[in-house]
Amino acid sequence: MIKTIAGTKDTLPFEISKWQYFENFVEEVMSRFNYKEIRTPVFEETSLFARGIGESTDIVSKEMYTFLDRSQTSITLRPEMTASVMRSVLEHSLDKQQQLNKLYYISSMFRQERPQAGRLRQFNQFGAEAIGLEDPLLDAEMIIIAYDILKGLGLNSLEVKINSLGVPSSRENYKKLLRMYLDDKKGGLSEESKKRLDSNILRIFDSKIESDQKIMENAPLLLEHLDDGSLEKFETVKSYLLKAGVPFEIDPRLVRGLDYYTHTTFEIISRNVGSQSALCGGGRYDLLASEIGDRLIPAVGFAAGMERILLACENENCLVIPEDEVGVYIVRLNNDLYNETYNFALQLRRNSVKAELDYSRKSVKAQMREANKINARKTILFGGDEYTNNEIVIKDMKSGVQEKIGLSDIEKIISIIED
RNA sequence: GUGGGUAUAGCUCAGUUGGUUAGAGCGUCUGGUUGUGGCCCAGAAGGUCAAGGGUUCAAAUCCCUUUACUCACCCCA
């Protein structure tokens, strides 16, 4: 038997309504902030991600689904959306048509990692990007939108963490300081962290290994060595968040794994999922446009993992979706009216009524059971004496009350069904 | 890539120290009189006990291998 590939999942009919609810909610909030949806291809030229995200990152170096197509072009299934969105903005010169492009997406991403709780190889993210301006208000807005959506779904145990990475020049100075600090201590670092000394020294802060953490405990912090301009921006972001009522904590160790971040970085985590607790992450990436394009475009954005959010929702018992129901179930009283019953149901369906009926010549009892099972608000008994009198019986499934109506009086039938 | 755990019906799981035709609940289908649901009752269908090998008179049960799933590390959403 052929099964789904490891790390991929079917979304089955019984769980689809919660996804639709979730997606609609995201769309609604995004549209209130006047963000426009953007859709880009699921696969791109590999170099877009290699250059955009950074060769040394884990995503690019070991997690991408990359393959050669029939014309020997290296293709990659997108592991994230930001690089694609920026590519699209550059390619279509959206940045020249208006100063600020506020965009959002809800799409599948692909990363070849070992699956576990809250981590799939094909997973869904929603996210937003505000491209074209460097006002810190937009940094704050990203956090506000993400927070409002998670909160709006009913999640409570959220922690918002923020940090600033400053600009490249102050960061380079700081890296020198950090390198000096680590110079006589690097023997005690883990193998993984030693590699990062050269590739991405900031990420050593991310290490969960105790000995590494001990060494990093007294390391100088980037936040304490930001240039004045960066510091001021960070302060501004914080003040906006305060005024917006978004609780946050500053986490100087929040450095994020992607190369393109500058200034603000943030993450929203939940204690109510497995070890993969980051529901949402993002930040400012003023350098990305120039990495993959020919000009500088300041931008800020975030991405949120939808499976993880739904996990958190399940564990917190929020997001209560109303049960599916059907307007009316047509019960066929005699099987010689098989086709007439169908046409009657069809007439209702073509008049926007959600109607169901039996397709297998079941007994009346079995049809009634079915009507009950699928939550039909009304049933219509079709056939028998009433049929010869050009009537049907309509029954309210909650009260059990039933009445006769003229078969051709569709208007009235519909109004009773919808009542 | 590295560890740990699990694998019995569509689903959730029982299955004694190896011992006859492998069980339950839920779900599915049928029925509980003539044309009526929920609750209840009765019956039926449904299993190569993940796969392959070994030990044994005898294996779902013990041993080995493989595969799948799962959790965690790494990292990220």
C-alpha cells in the first residue's frame, strides 16, 4: 500500500473546517491591517534561497529539497517565503510602484528535517512582510499582527521575545569583541559551537549545551554594543508595543538562524506544544533585497507555523469549531421514486439549500438515522400518499414537529428549511 | 545525521508464566413489522497479530534483522 511520504500529512475531511476557520481568521485580520495576499511558486531557482537565506544556515546547508529538473536547472522547494516575496517585489518592481508594500501569505513550505511533534517536512505558514520603509512602527506592527492573531484564536500561554541585531557595522565590531572574549575559552566549547566561531559566531548563544551556556553567561551582549541609531530604534519599537498592549520580554540571546536579519528580531513561543515551541518568528531584513537584487529595500516580516499553532490550540482547548450541519435531508419513502427524489433534492440545491439524500436505496429508518447522524436540521419525507396529493412532509429534527406542504411551493419549503 | 519508544480490526486498546477457532469498546452495515432519527437491544461484516528469519511439539507472546510510525537532540515555524 502506498502511503504519504515521511513528514507529510493528509488533512482529512473531519479536520478541514478548523483549517478553513484558521485561514479565514488570518485573512480577516490581515485585511483589517490592509495587507494584500501574495502567492508565489512553490519552487524557485536554488540560488534564490542560497543567497537570500545564507549558505551557512542550517536551512540551506542541510534542509532544502533541491533537485535538478530535466534541463539540469537546480530547483528548490521553498523552505520559507520571505526570499520569494522579495524576489517577486524586485522582479515586478512593486517597490517602484508604491513606497510601501504590505503583503501576506498562507502557504506550504518544505524542509527535509527529521519529523517530530510540531515539525513536518511539508508544513504551512502564514506570514506578513512590510516592504519599502524602515520605520520602527512597522517592526512593531509585525509583532502586533502576529500577537493579535494568536491571541484572537484563543491562545493564552504566549511569550513574546524581542531583540535587536543592530546594523552590520556595529555588529561586526561586536563580533570582534565576542571573538576576543572567546579566544581563551574556545577549548571548552562544543564541537558544534566551535564551527560557529567562523561561520556564525552569534549563534553560539543559541546553544543549549550547558558547558556552552556557562561560557556564554558572561559574554558581552550585542544589545549592549549597539550603535546609538539602532538603540533608539529598538527603544521606539518597545514603546509602540507597550502602547499596543503587547506583553514582551527582551531576550538578548535571540539571534535567529537566518543571515538576513538586521535590527529587530522576535519570536512568539508557547509552552503548550512539544519541544518545538516557536509558533512565530520574524524581524527586520534590510539587507535581503540587495543580496538577491540590485537595490536596497528596507523590509520587516514574520512567519508563523500553522500546525504548531493548531497543536497549541488543541492543548489549550481553544478554537471551538461549530459542528457541521445540513439544512435538510430528503427521505425517500418508496424506492420507485428514486429519481424523483433526487430531482427534488437537486431543485433545493440549485436554490442554495444544503441538502442531502441517500444514494443506496436504504430503508426509511436507515435514512432517518443518517439524517440524524449528519446533523440535518430538517428532514423532508418524500413519497407515499402525500406524493400522490402533490405534497411533502417536512419535519423539524429538534422538536420532532412535522407539517405538510405543497410539493411545488418551493419558496415556502425553503423558508421553513432556513427558519 | 544521532539517540529512545512503539507496531494486534477502520479508530482506541486488552491479550495472563509461549498452549485449541485472537478479544472488547467505538465506528460501519442490517434488523427490532406496514412510511420516521437520537437512547436502547439483537445480529453481521472486518485481522497474513508491521514484514522476514530463528528457537520450540507449539509463537501475537522469546531471539535476530528490516521497515514504518513516534518522541527527543540538532535547528527552525
